[in-house]
Amino acid sequence: MTEIQPAAESAVRLALKKGFDEAEAFATKITRRDIIFRGTVEATRSSTLAGLSVRGILGRRIGFFSISSLKHSDLEKAVDESLRIAKANSEDPEWKSFPRKYGSASVQKIMDKKIEYATVKDLVDEVRLAINTVHDVGSADITRGFLLTNVMSNAIANSNGCKLERKEALAVLSLAVRAGTADKKGVSNEISVTRQWKELKTKQLAQSVAERAVKMQDAAQIPNGRLNTVWRNDAFASIVDAMLTRTITADAVQRNRSPWAGKIGQHVASEDVTIVDEGKMVAGNGTRQFDDDGTPQTRTPVIEKGVLRGFLYDNYTASKESRLSTGNAHRDVGTFGSQPNYMKTPTPYPNNLVVQPGDATAEEVIKETKNGLYVVETIGEWLSNAISGELSATLSSGFLIENGELTRAVKGVIITQNFFDILKGKMDLRAKDLHSAGGVYAPTTQINDMTVAGE
Amino acid sequence: MDDLLKYPIDRARDLGAQYADARFQDLRQTLIIAENGSLRTYESDHSTGIGIRVLAGGAWGLASSTLLEKSHLRQMASEAVRMAKAAKELSTPVRLAKVKPVESTVKMSVRSDPEDIPPDVKVKLLLEANKAGRSGAGIKNSTSRLGFLHDIRVFVSSEGTKVRTDVTTSGFSQLSVAGANGSMERVPEQRSQCAGYEFIENADWNTFAAEVSQLASKVVAAPMPPPGTYPAILDPELIGLFLHEALGHASEGDLVATKESVLEGRLGTSIASQIVTVYDDGGIAGGYLVPFDDEGVRKGKTTVVEKGRLQGFLLSRDTATELGLEATGNARAQNYEHKPIVRMTNVYMQPGDLSFEELVKDIDYGFYIRGRGSLGGQVDVGGGTFTFRAGPSYLIEKGELKHMVRAVNFAGKVLETLKTIDAVGKDFSISTSVFGGCGKDGQMAKVGDGGPHVRLGKITIGGRAD
């Protein structure tokens, strides 16, 4: 297969030759292996894909076209199509140029050789461990699971001389477990997404999901009311993902779809709340040497001690305000179903948005809460309204907290609260156990006084 | 193309595979977005690729690539066989339900191919509609999108099946954000059809965008409902979404076979009230066209529920064998790269004979829950819990529609809720989307859904207790 860096450079040369004033090419190569399993293995898969997009500027008119090939004749087609679109496009008065300041940051642990060179046998061994561990918990069975390794290389070249290449690896283990019979059934899900093979922690994950499925057999609803809650770290990260990641970007602010516009310097949260985008976090799932514009990734405070400090920028939104990009250009936003990143134009998005943890353990937070609801899994939290702040999530797995202890299993209730109010004072204790969901890392967190719609 | 695909199949058979199939896909997608009066992006993509699937030693092995050269296809076939054999010891032997080999080509007729329409024509139409969406009190943001998808799939199997499908989809969407008194609300809405550019040309998108914005202006000032359990009427858009999430997923054969689904063991039993009849149909007008699935099996009309009784599941060839049933043509893959898994096509409820007024008049206190402006829904298939975010909805008091309410979230348990359906309307509509789709196991599939207006005896609504 043709290498991505020379292909990107050659696409830029071709674009300039064919009449573009400025040009950029973004190329991707992905090698993926996965095993899909339930109680037994269903399928084993290996795939490779390569593609490239060309973004060209004619005057201030932008053209963009992508193609699943790196062959010279296809690059030519991508350039021609991109030119055809640019000619039809209206001028973008805000366009300045492709990045002139580009480069790589020094980052650690995003390219694990163990993931890159994992053999099918390594994957099979890990799957066997998951299946056996769940099986040992008695009545539990895996109903759906997959183990995936993904190695991705990207190259960017632009007419300002940018020539960059990066490589990253990711492993994902997902388990859905069922316990009991049709009449009395408990289910539970866990997912581990990591840059380090050894952090998959297959046995631990399988044990935890199976044990919870057994407990969920007795899950029931609870009456309507207002309750103090404790959100497990990944469940809370999902909430923050739904409520913040799309509105703290410069794009959302500039286009009037952010509730945070005009609030820089204001107290938007209680003083103990700090949320920072850590673009260089060691082994962070969103850590890369440079973003999808070619700008080095960095650290950007969003909320510091309760004060709104800044937004996340890519090259385009930064040049609109004549400032520097924060290295948050992403081409992988809103591409559920693993649509490769080269197919999209960049937009700002968090790299690793970290909610600053506290110093307690999760157990201590639960104990301190005394009476309330412990939220482990929710569905539909992504249906919340990040603009009005109305947060709503349906509990699919949780437990009552009584006298500081987890007691009976609960599911099926709708939990609501305004997220802006949560930030301003209802988010009390936080544990030290950071965990990721989507682009967010968050600790186990206590949220007081939430509305619960149940029986 | 058939010859090229035969090549890896023969190779896999030579290496000992009991069965092999190859899928080629040629996919063209265009997404044009205008926001607040100017063009934001015009993204266009052309992707091609081949995926090989083999059954060797009783297990599935898959390999796929964007590189379409003959020598590479040979390697892919070997890789697929190697992958299948690697996990053999952990596999339960796969057995495929028998289907008759078929040779067929289905090309949807398109009057005006979106690709033949010059980019500037599309841009002009979009910008005008976007401008129309900026009208209305307190509109902060107007985002309009045009989407086009042209999906050609070729399927060839070692059993002699050769199927080619060619489907074009076009659509328009509007997202309006309104603000008033320090509060903001967003309303998304879209219309799509399996059709060419004629679908875009023949509709008035300026009015469509303006109406979405008016709705956003109105809903931002609307109160939230009090949380609790109430009777409710769902409109066709929402009943479609409800059936898709609450019933459709639970009827997927893979989830039934693993005993994850709440419908496991209930075939032939009553799972809904007697006035409920639900189908999954690959050819229904207004839905997404699925003449064949990605195993080359013809997708017709499957009865899932008939008069309240669970009548059938949605099945692939392997899940059909596991459950002792026949394949229903529901094995679908996002693209050539993915394994076909059990998916819905277009799920809908058969209409009844009541008018909308008749549905409303018996409700003393409840809600008319609407799909327009809905953000979607999700189901926890195993636990049987579903949840939705409805669009701007209405309070019903003493048999009459009252004021608008916002941010309506509702949830329930699949089996309990299906039994509370106590009246079915006589209207009917079905819709699909070029922009979104249904997500399962990391794959996206185009689907459609719909039905008539339907009344639920009780449903849990999450609001805010002030």
C-alpha cells in the first residue's frame, strides 16, 4: 500500500498545479483486528483501509473531496472534484489560511507495540479469559462482546510547508452480560477503551460486569422524588460529555449555539470545580502529537476554580478571532460507526476533557452520601439538551444507598436536573478515580438533590 | 465486478472454507451545511471497498480492504480463512439456514441524479432555506443541511447468489436554536426519501426551515411537564421511534438467541394489547429501500406482532438456524468492512380506525407527545428499559389539547408499555433519514419507521419537580 505521507504531499503539489491558491491533504491508514463473541466466538475480522481528502482554497472559496484510495489517478480525481466544488462555492469572508504554525508536541504512551503487534492468538487468549471469568460467576453469560485493536496513521501536508505524520493505537473491550432466566433477568454492560494493552484489565472488567448482572436480577423501580446521587466515574463522564463537549468549542460560541458565549471570566461553577482539556495527558485516549490541522496539542483550561476561562479552538475558529489555535481540531466528531477521519473537515472538540478529581475513594463518597442513589449505567443521557442545560438520563443499572451502603438494585427511573445548577453547587464530593467516556475523563461524583421520576 | 468477487471466493474454497461470500460497495456521500447565512462545509466522498466473509472450521472469518487489486484479494481470502481458524476452539459451529441461490439486480429509479446537479445549484437552494430559518423571535442559530447518499452493493456467494442493489437517498434538515429570558432551546427536524434530487426540488424547504424556527421560538418559553406517569398519545413519527427502540431491537434474532432480549421464549405469546400489529418491511413506501440484505437474502415483509401476539423475529441465516426458523433477510452491514448483523429495515404499526379527536377525548390529564424536533431514543435491550427525547409536545386536559410543554423525556419497560396501548389511530406515515440511522455494535444502518397516532394508557415522563 502506498505510504500516506508521500501521498498527502503529492496531493498538495497536484492541487497547487491545478490552480488552487492554497491546499491541504489529510491521509489516513487504519489497520483493525477484532473478535466478536458472546458465550463463544462469533467472528474474527481483520481490515485495512486507506484514504485521503483534499481541501483547496480558490480565492476564499473552499473545496473538499475525499476518496478511499492513495493511488495517483485517484488523488487527481479528488483534486478535480475539490476544484469543482470550490468553484461553485460562495466566498468565505472569514477564511485566512491553513496553519502557518504547525508541529508536534512530545506525548507519551499512545503507541503501544503490544497493541500494534497483537496476534490473533493474543486476542483469542484475552477473549477466552473474559468468557471464562464471566462463566465462573455462576448464572452469568456474555450476550455480546468484542475485543478490538486499532492502529491508525495520519499524515497532513499543506501549502505552507506542513508535513507531519503521527501514529496511534487503541484497544477496546466491550462486554454485555446476562444473568438469570427470562422471568428474572439481570443485565449489565462494561467497556474499556485504552491506549495500553495491559490496561484492558480483562479479568477485572469481566468479574465486575458479571457480578453486577447477577445483582440486577432483583432490580426494581423506586417512587418519584428528589434524591442525592453518586455517579460512577464513567457514568458521570458520559454526562459531562453530553452537556459540555459540544458547547465549549469556539465554533459553537461563534455560531450562537453555546450557552457559554459572553461568559468568559464569570463564575459558572462553584469554586472547587476545575475542568481542563489535557491535550498531552499521558496515555490519554485523545492524546496526539498534533491535532487534525497540524497544530501541536496542549493544555487548555476551560473552567478554573469555578471561573469560565476559555474555549477550544481549531485553526479556522482561532483565525476568526486573530488568536492561536488551542490544538483541538478534530475530524472524528459525530462519526458514529467508525467513519474514517479523512472524510471530514476539521472542527474544534476536546482532546481529553478532564474534570479535576478529589482525593476520596469512591467507597468514601458513597459512605458520605448516606442515603440516595448510586448510578452505574444510564441510557439516553446523550438526548439531554446541552444548550438549555436540561439533563436527563434513564437509569439502566444502579443501587440504592442506605446508611452509606449499597443495597437493592434499581433501574428504569428517569433522573433529571439542570446541569448548570449542578456545576454551581449540587456537585459536591468527588473521588480520585478518573475514568473516561467519550472525550471526557471524570471521577466518581456526588450530585445532590436530583429529580427522579419512577413509579 | 462479479468476476473480481468470484476470485477470493474460489481462493477461500481452495483453502478449505465451507462457505464464502464477497461484498463490494461503491458509496458516494455528500453533506452540505449552511449555518447562520453562510456555507459552512461542503463535504463529498467516494469510497469503494471489498469485504470477504468465510466459514472455515465452523467459524466466521472476515477480511476487508480498500485496495481492489486481484493479488490483494487473494491475500484477503487467505487472511479471512486464517482468522476463522484461529478462534475455532472457542466457537460453536455456525450453521446457515438454507436459502435458494438468487441472481437479481435492483436499481431504484431516480429521475434526477443528485450527482448531476451542479454544486452551485445545491448551495443556492440551501442558503435560501437557511436564510428563511433565521426568521422568528429570538432565533440564535439556524443550521441547514442537504444530504445525498448513493449506495451500490454487489453480493456474490459460493452458493451461486449474485445480487446487486443500487439505492439513492436525498434529504434536508434544519436545526434552529432559540433563546429567551436567559434560556435556550434547540429543535432539529429532517425530511428524507429514497429518491433523487427531485425530492429536494419539489418541496418548499424555505417554509420547512421557517416552521422549525417558529417552533423553537415557541418552545423556549414553554414550561416543563411535572414528572410522573400519565396517559399519552404518540404521533406517527414517535410511535415509529418507539416501536424501533422498544420492540424492534428486542425482536432481533441475535439478541433472542443469546437470551438477552426480553422477547426470548415468548414467540406465539401475547406481548402487546390486541390492537397492535407490527411489521418489518424492506419495501414499504417512505421507508429505506432494502430489497436484499447483505447475505443476499430477499427482504420482504416480516410480521413481528399480529393482534398482540409475537409472531416472528428478525433473522440472519445463522440466527435463523439457531432459533429453528427461516431467514428473514435482516442481516445488514454498515459497509463492506463490517460483519452483517441482525438489523431492522422499516418497522411500523398497522393503523386502526380512530380519528385523532377520538384518541384525545378520553384523556383527563395526559400528554400529546410529538416526534417533530425529537432528539431520538435508546433502549437497554436486555433490561427492557427504553427512553426517548420527544420534540415540543402538548398537555391534554379534560379531552382537549392545551399548551405546549418542552423537554419531554419519557421512559418505560418494553413489555409493560406495549400492553398499555389502548387505542390506535387511522392515519399513517413512515419516514427515513439520510443523515442519521440506527446504531448497533458500532455499526450504523439506514432504517425507516412510522405508523398511526397511538394512545398509551400510561408512560413515565421525566420533567422537573419545581
